[in-house]
Amino acid sequence: VVLEAVKTYDYTLYGHGLRHASEELRGDREVVLEAVKNVGYSLQYASVELKGDREVVLEAVKKSGRALKHASEELRGDHEVALEAVKNDRTAVDYASEEVRGDREIKLAVERSYAIEGGFSLEDVSSELQGDREFVLACLREADDIDQLQFAAEELRDDRVFVLEVCKQGWNCLEHVTEEMQGDREVVLTAVKNEEGGAQLQYASEVFHGDHDIVLEALKHAGDCEEEVMECTSVKLLRVSTFVLEALKVYDGVLGYASEELQSNRDFILKAMKQNGLALGYASLELQGDREVVLEAVKQNGLALTDASAELRGDREVVLEAVKQNGDALFVASGELKNDREVVLEAVRSDGIALSDASAELKNDREVVLVAVKQCGLALQFASDDLRDDREFVLEAVKQCGRALLSVPREPPGSDRAQRIVKAVKGSGLALEYASLRLRGDSKIVLAVSRHNEERAVKHAHVPGLITTVATGSMENYQILSLFGRHSHISDLFTLIREKPEIVSPNKQGC
């Protein structure tokens, strides 16, 4: 019985389970061992003999460091026992013998404990801990601050195995390691491959600023710091056409750092445009007006049209290629082409929002606008007022995106808008959210939405409106009440009943 009790006794009662055991059982090794494994502080109730049992005391201090207080004098002077106690609770050092308290390992364990509670600041610990590999790694993990590494011992920051381990854990540490490590190819390559680690290239030895593979990896993992990578890339490497072409797959701005010779070399630029059309902005002005070059650029990325010459932004073939690739390119096309029906149709097929840049005439073109809203319902907001009020377009828009209702103009009561919304929500339950309060209180509309998304119907329904629109004795009464009841909107349900109690009156249809 006592054995089971001490195995399961609540820790918060500080081992009192053993306290109530008989004197004989407090001297039973099996019972006491189970007790201290559960609650270390149970040691205080053990017999004198067991307080001097090394295994029993070790189990006790592992569970509760301050249990050392109740160990025999001999064991309070035992290095291993005291170390386990201090690892669990640094204040246990107060109960260790004077000789053990002066032990270097014990002192380090106490200091480590203080450092952990103080937020793992490497700057404030002893030089011995600054050179402790496991402690430094723990500090970096817990503080989540790689700048702490600068306070680690130099021997650690110069330890290749340690530095590689830090790099592989995803920390961008190259700034804080020794020059020798900054000159180690494997270390540098590992570092720049980290997420957003590319910018670390600036801390690597200069020899790697011209290393084809390392610079490419740095660019791939630069995040938003591509410019920092390019700033430290060697001029010599930026003259190598094969490197620039490869780098253009990653970052269009590379061409801006390439030599002027490459920027004005027509054959090279033609190849470059096939890799990254957006690099057109870094080609020479002459080549930005070269029709063949610009065609290659917009085929790769339609937005390259932005950097084409004014003349080519008015070239029908060039603009058609651009908007086919990216409808947004219509934004920089000439005014004449924004009124070109074929050009605009290609643009809105690619991106319905491109309708915003079409001419007023084409914003009122039924085919153009229908293509646009089918591609993106939100394009409805850019259509003419007449078409935004057209049933066909509203239905197509909300089928694609319920938010399109934001673009529908308000109408006075008595219009057929309610019927349009009912049809619209069949394509998108989202639509109710953007209807007027009057329509959100229309039982037909709310029920139509509920068939597609009950939670959204209840969430966006307008209860006061429902009270006035539900017809007494109709099946809609019970459908509405049932809808609200299923989704536990009890307060709204009671509001309906309280304001219009007759809707729950029994009738021939049943309740």
C-alpha cells in the first residue's frame, strides 16, 4: 500500500506520503527509492541509513536539487551527487560541503544556471563558459540571437566543426567567426545557402567574391538583399558572360552591375532577354529601342514593356506579345493601343484587372468586360456604370468572386436586385457579405446563401430585417429558425421569436 502511495503521491505535498509511512517502511530501500524518484524531497523522511545510500540520494537530487540538504554529510561532499543537485537547482550548492563548493565544475554549473535564468547572455558569463561548446550552442538557441556569437571564445569561433554546425542550424554567423573561417570555402558555401543567408557573402574572404558557384548560391538565398550580394561581387566575375546569364535566372538586376561592354552587346542582350526580360531596364538605351531585343524581352516577361522605348510601347505587335504574357503590361502601352480591341481582349484574358487601363470606350464593350470579369470578378469595378448594373455581368462576376458585389451600384427599394443576388449567391456564398442590409435581411436571399454556406449565411444575415420579412405560417419561418438554431446563434434566435412570436405558431405544415 505504501509503495503504491509513494509512487503516485502529489509532488505539491513535498513527499508527505513517505512521512506517514511507518518507521520500518521509511527504512525500506525499495519504498524510499520509489518515493524519491517521484518526489526528491521525500529524502527528508528516509532513515539515516538511506540518507547515506548513494543511489537513493542521486535519484533524489536529480528530481529535486535541494534534497541534498537531507543527504548524509559524506554524500554532501560527493562531487557527482553535488553536481547533479546543482544542475537541477543551483541553490543546492548551499548544502554542498565547502570543499565541493570550490570545485571548478560545480562553479561552472552554478554559473550556467544563473546565465540560463538571466536570458542566456554570453557577454556576461566567464571566459570558461564562453568557451563551453554546449553552453554557447544553448545560448544561441535560447536567445535566438546570432550576435551573441561574437562573445564566444575565439577558439570556438575558429573551430571548423563548431562553425559548420552553427551554419547548418540556419544561423547567419559568418560575421562573427574568425578570418580563417571566413576564408574556408565549405564554411562560406554552407553559410550563404542558409535562408536569407546570401548577404553573408560580404563577410567572406574577397577570394570568394569572384567565385562563380558561391556568388550564385548567395544570390539564390539573398531574400531581399540581392543588391548587397552584387555590391561585393568582383568586377572580374561581372565581365564573364556565362556567369551573368546564369545569374539573370535569379535576379534581373545583375545586368545593372555587369560591364558596359556586356550591357551594349546586342548578341549578349538577346540571350539575356530570354533568361530574364525584366533585365531590359539595364540594357543600353539603344537596345531598349531595338525591336527584336524588346520582343524577346516581353515574350519572357510582359512587364519588360515598361523599359521599352516610347516608340515600341506604341508598336502593336510588341504590345500584343507583352499583354499575352502579362495583362498588366497594358498599363504602359500607348493611349492608342489601350483603345485597340484585340490588344485589350488579350490583356484581360491574361489578367481581368487590366480592364482598369483600357479606354472608356472598351470599358463599356460587352465582350471585353465579360472576358475580364470571367477571369477576375473584381474587374467589374472598372467596367462602365451601365455594365456594372447589368445582370449578366454581375452574375458572372460573383461566380468568379463574391467580392465583386462591392462594385455593384446601390439601387432603390423595389428593384429586381434581390433576385439578382439570389442568383449570384448560387455561384458564390461569399456574396451575402457585400449585399446591403436590406438584402441581408431578406429571408429568400439568406436561405439561398445557406444552401452553399450556412455559417456565412447566419454570420452575415441581418436579424432585424428577417423579423420584418418572414411571412407568418410559411415554411420559411421554420427554415430560418432551424438555420439559426443549428449554428447556436441562440441570442439571434430569441430575438426573432421575441420580436415576432407568431412565426413559431403551429400550423398545418407542422413546426
